Amino acid sequence: MKFAHVVLAGALAMAGAAKAAEITNGEELVKAMHDRYASSWYKSVTFVQKSTTYNPDGTTKVETWYEAALLPGKLRIDIAPVSDGNGYLLVDGNVTIFHEGQVKVSRAQQNMLLVLGFDVYAQSPETTLAIAKQEGFDAGKFHEDTWEGKPVYVFGAATGDLASKQFWVEKDHLLFVRLLEPNANEPGKTQDIRFGDYRKLGGGWIAALVEVYSDGKKVFSEEYSDIEKDVKLALAVYDAKQFTTAHWEK
């Protein structure tokens, strides 16, 4: 019997290794991420966010943001106090910025953190891959690496390349953990965004900590609390014309 157990354990280990080895390129990775959680990931999530900006002079600015995501493709951010009418709508590849209840900016813009941390599990792999291509990620560049002691897949870069647009996915749970890209506001510098403190949330997960670094220096962080899944969110919440009248936060 012991021999049989050893053989079975060996067979299972080999099967697991073979399964992991099946992911050999970016397209397979995105499909595997989707397929792992497509039937179990939450459809919506809300949370309170402590947003901290780290200024070059050593001072910090702390704000409270109320966030509500309806997957795929919809995220609303209200900056406290909500009555001031400041915040953001990120809806289906467009961003609208509000100041004192008025639209200040509205333009096409993908939020890759929303796409890779949430939408990838709720929309077709083809949609995610099309967005990644549109945003300049090269699915033909792919390798395996290690991040914080854990094996990861890297989409968009060859081994040793930390300059190209790329995202890193933790191997065991197929969760997005890191995004590297040129800093749009500071040419020549690299922006490094990290998802951490992952917590189980129903049949999915959520990273309760997000940190943003620019050339190795932390410039922004997000800490989530009061996280709730599958909250009923009306489409009016994501309508720019109803930003000041349609609210979700308690």
C-alpha cells in the first residue's frame, strides 16, 4: 500500500507539473487566468480606500476614497467628503474626472489595474488580450520569474527586461501581482505597481494593498477596508450625468 501511495503521489506531482508547463505564452496565461475563476469570481465589489500620496519633500497626503466596481469594465471612485462632488468614473475604456460635481476631463483611457486585477476573470480572454495589445503589451514576449519568493509568469517582456510594458502573474493562484511600464508623467522613469495582501473573497480574491513606485521610490499606496462582494449596483451609479445624484456608498 505504501508503494501504491508513493506511485500515486508521484503521478499527481507529475500531472501538476505538466499542467503548469502548459502555460508557455501570454495568450495561454490570460486564458488560464480567466478559466480558473470565470464561474466563481464576484460580479461586483465595494470598499473604502485609504489613499496616501508620498511627496518628494517627505510629506504625505491622505485621502479617503469610496470605490465601487461592477465587472467587467466599470469603476467609480468618490473622494471624501462625497458632498464635494470630486471623483472618477472609469467605464468601458473611458475616464471622466469630476471636480465639484462638474466634468473636468473626459477621455479614452484604459485602467490596466482594473483589467488585470478584476476584469480578466469576468470577460473573455480575447477581450483582455485585445486591450493588452492596444495598450502596448507584447503577448509574444513571455517568461517565468520569481516575485517575493513565489514563481510568476511575466507577460510582455523577455528575461531580464524591466523596461518594456509587462505584467506579472503569481503562478499558484493565477493572480496579478505587478505591472511595470514607462512613467507617462516622467519620461525615462519606470512605474512599478504592486498588488499585495491578497485575501479570499467568495470564489475569488482581492488585493487589499496596492503600492506604486517610481524608479524605486514609493509615491502612492492604497489600503482597502470594508470590502464587500456582489453588492447590488445600479447602472446609474456609472452615468456621468448622474454622478452627483446617484450614489452607492453608505
